[in-house]
Amino acid sequence: MAPALTSNSFRIAPGGGRRRLCSTREHKSLKTVTAQARQNPFSFGKPQGDASSEEEAKGEGSGNKANRFFIDFGKIPDAKSLVPVVTSPSTTLFASTRRKDPRTVFVAGATGQAGARISWALLRQGFSVRAGVPDLPSAQDLARVVSTYKIISPEESKRLNAVESSFSDAESIAKAIGLATKVVVTVGAAENGPSAEVTTDDALEVVRAAQLAGVGHVAVVYNSGPGGFSGQSTYNVLDGISSFFSNLFARSQPLTLGEFLSKVAELDVSYTLIKAAFTEDYSDESSYGLVVSEEGSTTGTASEFKVSKSQIAKLVADVFSDTSIAENKVVEVSTSQSATSKPIQELFSAIPEDGRRKAYAEAVAKAKAAEEAMRAAAKATEAEEAAKKLEEEVKKLSEKKTRATNLNKEAQRRVVEAGSSLDNLFIKAKGLGNDFSWDKLSSQVTAAVSQINNNDTEDMEEKKARTQIATVRGLAKARNLPSKKAVVKKPPQKPKPKQPDPTPEVKNIFGGLFKQETIYIDDD
């Protein structure tokens, strides 16, 4: 990667067959360019009234020592050699294992009105700048401007690299960030190149890319003045119509500043938001002292003045020199005629930390605590259910044990009863054994049989007497009855069962020429 300024950048004097640097005398056009550079050093275009090289060569030997060497950058045919250009961010920059450079800053929209001045201020304070530009011609224009007006020195140009970067994709922006540890983006009109606008949505993509790239600190500069973000009023009668149509055809409304800050607070990257109303460098306010106030404290005050872009650039460079004093703070910057110049530490020391980051951290902590409480409650419920199940199992086992004990007792009782019965039986059997004799048994059986026979004899005699009495009475009654002729009834004859029709038997005779049927008839 070639350095921005080389020996070819100097104008070579013609003639004499010897090349040497040419000194200059008093030159009216040079004075004009110098005056213009003091008023607006970031103006585009070549200085008016440049003299020809022949006239400058004739002026050699003058006694003017204020500017010993004249560097004519306007004569350089191509400005590519002035700024090292990375045509497309390499993926190795995004995924590289190399250590981050704490003195490298990525400037998103480096060709914007404030972005260009921020890049210059960072180079003046010794930082290396990765200038994010929408296209390479913009980087060439930036190189031509800074070289023409001698805004940066050759040594500073070696620390300036241009990378092509847009605001559409966080991953591509992260690759463009590379080894930078700090990022700055300006929200406002003419900050994405000479005419395009950088919205809060674009700035949010840059902050997200910074988180992806492992950036330690992001500075967001918010232009709240007329002509700033979202085409704020320039006191033109057509502002209302243009605003209406821009909102009508816009795909989505950009985030408000409060919404933007809320989303930034959710990301894991330190930030500083600087809100100011921009003015040009040649305005009266550029000579006033800076006033840094807490968010919302200076709105509507009569002593509030705008801030020049160069003052904002210097403030951003000072913040990056010591980011700890401005970490997670939102400030409003203005100027005052009575304000004196103060160091950056004194300006930011009285500003409290942004409440959004603290509120988000508390909300995250509460959410985690609630989640942990829910998990603990779920575990407690599971433990309680397990305890209930265990208690039920223990109860069932206890009931089974009680039932088994009762059964055991019942079995023991029955065993005891059975044992006592057996003992009684054995005792009875033993008693029977002692009293038993065959003679006694025979006499007992004989007595029983004789008693039965006696009883049968008495019954038979009684039945016989009764039969005789009944017979006598029957004969006497029969004599008194009228005589009748006995009639003998024949028993009814049962009909013979109907025999089934005989089935003829068919035989083939004479080789099947004739058939013979045989019918069998019952003789009955």
C-alpha cells in the first residue's frame, strides 16, 4: 500500500536539465487560496486564479520566506496515489485473529460534511483512520481536497485508509471496520457522501456492526439543527410539501432519537451520543466556547448557539483520546460567548451516565431473576410432586405391612386354635381308648337292634288292627250301595307312524343300456 504523499507530489521545475524543487515568491492567487482555506478548508474544487507553472518559475529567487515550497496538487493527473484504497473489505479483516489497534478509528461516512472534518481531527491527534466511503470516487475526491488545501501532512496521509462501506448490512460494515477499536458515525444530511443522508436506522446498523467487530466504543454525532437529520425545516415554504411526500413514499419511518438510544442501550458496546445543531466553520459561533450539558437541559434556552463542524470534530477526537470519561453518556453541545475553553475531562465529568443503559441492565437483571425464580418454582413443584408420590408409596407400603401383620396374626390365631383342637381330639381319643372294649360295644349294638325290632313289631300290630277295622266298615258300606254294571274301557289305540315312501334302487344292466328299478315294500 503506497503512501499518500510521495516525491511525485511535488511540482518539478522545467529547464536546465536538472530537477529541483522550486521556491515561490509572493503570489496573489496563493494568498487567495490560503484565505479560502482558512475560512472553509473543506470546500470542494480547485482554487481559483492559479498561475501557470511558467509564471511560478519566473518568480524564483524572491525573498518571501513565509511559504518556502509550493506544492501544486492540482497538477497531479490522478489522486489515487494520495490515499491508500481498499477496494473491498477483506473477510480476513473481520475474522482476523490479529490484535485490535487501540489507535485506529473507523469513520462511517468519511466523505460527509462532518465526517471529513472528524477524519482530519483524528489524524491530527495521532489516530489512524479507516475512512468508510460509499464509493471509491468519493475517496479520491476526499484525497484531492485534503491534499489541495494541505489539511493533512504526508505523515498523516500514511495513517489514512479508505474502505468502501455502505449502511445497509451490519456484517459488511464490520468487515470494513477491520482492526479499529473505535467507531464514529454522524446522523444528518450530506453525511453519506456529498448529498445523501445518514438516518438513525443507518447509524443503528453501524453500532450493530461495531458490536460484531468487537469495537470498544462508538461515538454518534446527531445533527439536530435545520438541514440536519430527516430534512428538518430550512424555513422554506416548500418544506411541508417535501416532508409530506418524503414520508409518503418512504418505506418506513426512521427511528426517533429516543428509540435509537433505547436500541443502542441494548447492545453490548459503550457509546457516546453528541447532539448539536451544526453550523459552518466561518460563522461567528465557531469562535465561541463549547458548552456540554446533560440531555434535555439546554433545549429552548436563549443562550444556546450552534456549533461549527470543526468544533464537533475536535470534540470527537478528544473523546476518543479518553473514552472512559464519556462512556455511556448522552450530551447536548452548544456554544456560548461567555464560555471558556475547558479540557474534555472537565466538560464530561459533570454529565451522568445515560439512564437507558442502567434501566436496560436492571430490566435484564429482573428478567433473569424472574426466570431463575420460575425455574426454582418449577423445581420446587417437581420436588413437591415427587414428595407426594413418595408419601403415597410409603403409605401403600405401610398399609401392605399392616395387612400382612394382621394376616400373620390371624394365621397364628388359627394355628393356635387348630393346635388346641388337635389337643382336645387327642385327649378325647385318649379317653376313648381307655374306655373302649369289644364286649361293651357288642352289648350296646344288641340292645339297640332289639329295641328297633320291638318298635317294628308294635308298629305292624297297630297297622294290622287298623286294616281290619277299615275292612269291616268297607263291607258294610258296600252292601248299601246300588248294583252297577262294570264297564271295561279299552285303551285307545295309537296310530301307526307313517312309513316314508320307499326309495327305488336303480341299477345299470347290460352295460348301461338299460336301467332296473327295485322298490322294497313292507309286509305290514
